[in-house]
Amino acid sequence: MCRWMAYSGDPVLAEELLFKPEHSLIDQSLNSRLGATTTNGDGFGIGWYGEGEEPSVFKGTDPAWNDRNLREVTRQIRTPMFFAHIRASTGTAVQRSNCHPFRHGHWLWMHNGLVEGFQHLKRDLVVAVDPSLYPDIEGSTDSEVLFFLAITFGLKDDPVSAVERAVRLVEDVAARHGVANPVQMTVATTDGQAMWAFRYSSVGRSRSLYFSTKVSKLLELHPDVEVLHRLGAETRFVVSEPLRDLSGAWNEVPESSCGMVRPGEAEIRPFRPMALTA
């Protein structure tokens, strides 16, 4: 499927996040250790926040390891909130509009996983998107439809509840169509101030997802690791798989859980898709 990473913390060069770690996302695009596929070469995308309220995105359909423009751009991007995604298509076309992260207003969204049987569920799911949002759907992926369902259900007001309702809708529609265990997802979304991450699957065996240990604790464990001294106290990573082998650095996000990170605050709580009300 796909691999992704999300960063929140002091402004840092995107190149440092995307290319420099030992098992960087670029390395994972060729050599994923924990993904459903070893190679993730069906396009890439990055999203970041800079001067304005709305984020910028840069996407391409070439493999991330083979795009010189990606290297050039990330040398000049310094940001406190950074999303990066490498894609392994589950059946939809390799085209720019299908690359993550997806953007709407000041929100970004990226996904690893799939909606099983999406071709049979797509019409019912798209019809459930708020009609005012429908013209903004650019691509053909299940991931983007899930994003717009979350927006429909109130992502900007209560992200956790909105994603729970969106997932429950998918499961309800799938049940009506006889599709078992339709949802497999790790998702990250942000409004530029806070970041939310979700790990869930209908069958209870979700794709890998990890969050980083507090920098202060890592410095106690590894005072001689130079890179740790360059990270601010508020640094947080959420990743599909660890970026380097460092004992105590990474913690698995529990099954059926979601987490929120903002300056001075971080929490993990159960993720329970709720029954939809009439």
C-alpha cells in the first residue's frame, strides 16, 4: 500500500525530514520493511504550512526516489508542520490528483490502506458527501472520498468524531453491499495547528503506525546522538514505520486508537466508529 510520515515541532528544513534519516521515507519508497508492499513507487506528495493560513502541496507521479525536483524543493522549505506520503496504488490510476496529501481549505489529509470493494461502494459514499463539497473532489481514490466524508461530518469542529462517523458510514454501506471488513487505514490530518492520527481496521489488524518518544526522554537515553540535540522539545513524529533504529525512540500506536498532538499537549485515546443517527 503506502508509507507516510508527519512532523510537528519547531520549523525545520523539509530535506532534513524527508531525505536525511537512516531509514527515511525516500528509502522506504524502495525498501519498506513493514508495509504491505516493499516498493512504493506510484507517486508521492508533500504538504506544509508556511506564510499563509492554507498549506501548500507538491506532488508528482514519478517514484519519490527518482524525482530531482522533490530534492530541490525540500532544500528551501522550512516548516513547523510537514506531511509526506509515498503511494502504492490499490487500483486507482497513477495521476497527480490521486497523490496524497489531499488539501481542502487549511486542512491536509493522507491515508495508508484501502476501502475494500470501493468500486461497488463508491456511488453511495460519494452521494453522502455534502453537495457543496462535491465539486472539490479532484481524483478517483477511496482515500479522498474518506477525507470529504470526514469534512462533511464536521472535521473542522471535532476531528475524532468526524472520522469515526465517516468510517462508520463506510462500514454501514459495505454491509448493505455484502462487503466484509471494508476499512483498512492509518490516517493523518492537520489544520496546521494540531495533528491527528488514526489507526483502525474493520478486521482489527491494522497497518503499522508509530509515534516518537519525547525528545527530553530520548536525550536521557542517547545523549551522544547528535541529531537529537537539533530537535526542539515539542518535536513529534508519526510514521508508518520508524525512520531509524534507536532504542526507545518509537512507540506503536495501539490498535483502534487515535492520537492528537499540538504544542504542549499530546494524547492517545480509543477510536470507536459510532453508529450514525437518523
